[in-house]
Amino acid sequence: MVFGGFFSTPYQYLFNRITRQSLHDVIVGTYVVNIDVEKQAVGNIWKPHYVLVAIFLVAAAVAPIFTGKLASKEPFANLLDSRKALMENHTVNFATVSYGNSTFTSAESGTSETTYVSAQVSLLENDISNEEFARSLATKIADNYPDALNKDVIQINLIYGYDIGIASRWNSHSHRFSPTEL
């Protein structure tokens, strides 16, 4: 519903010129008025606007049915298994796993490309510089995501900190491993 509202609000703002009501105005029955004009006639909203807004809302409600199945297919399934394996550790608060590539170009050495698997791991204890712990997490990724062995680097970013709304502090340490070492 959030995405339906996200697309409906700018649509209404841009194309509903008669009443100048956006989605939230239509819902609560308010209008935008010019305070310099003593009396203003408020027109009726064009009926197809309601239809288009309804289509946005229905499409946003139905889309997760189709996109939810994507997570169970390759390559996401193995990435989710890797994330689950990382989350089983009692000192891990939250983890994400992703893969990609980066390209570096210089005039002297030309262009080189590095493929990687990266994990962002938020810890419950301040143990971000523990290389053996990071290596054990990298090994879990390699065990659960077979394609990790075909990458150049497995990077583990250990993060520890807090955010209490009015103050926050985060520390992180990045550990890089060659999949062939694991």
C-alpha cells in the first residue's frame, strides 16, 4: 500500500488540476485554496483519476505475490541460505549478503575487474577486529553459496554500534578473504 500511495500522490499532484487535491487530500476531504481570493469555486475531481489511483493501489498490493517468488530462485536462494547461516551465530544481530563486481581503470595499468561476495554483519558485541571470527563467517558464506568460490574476494564488514535516536555511534572493520584460502 505504501508504494501505491507513493505513485498515486505525485500522479494526483501533477494531473488533478481541477481540485488540486493529492491522494491525502482526497482521503480526508481537504482542498488547496488561494488565500488571496475571497471566494473560490471548487470543481469536481475527474472520475478517471479515481480509477487510475485504484489501479496504482491494486498493482502495489498484488506485486508482492509475483515478486516474493523471486527470492526462492537463483541466485537469491543461496544468498538467503548464506544470510541464514550467518544469523545463526549468537553474536550476530543482523546480516546481509550481496555479490557484485567493481571495475578499476588507471592510465598505467589499464582496466581490472574484481568480483566479490560481501556481507554486512551487525554484531551484538564489540568484536569487529576479530579476524578469525570474520574468517569463520566467510567460510559459512562459501559453504552455503557455492558460486562464492568463483569470486575474487569474500568481504566481511563487521559493524558494532548503537542508534538511540538523538545519538548514534558506529564502528566497522572490513575483512577480505580469498575464497581459495577458505
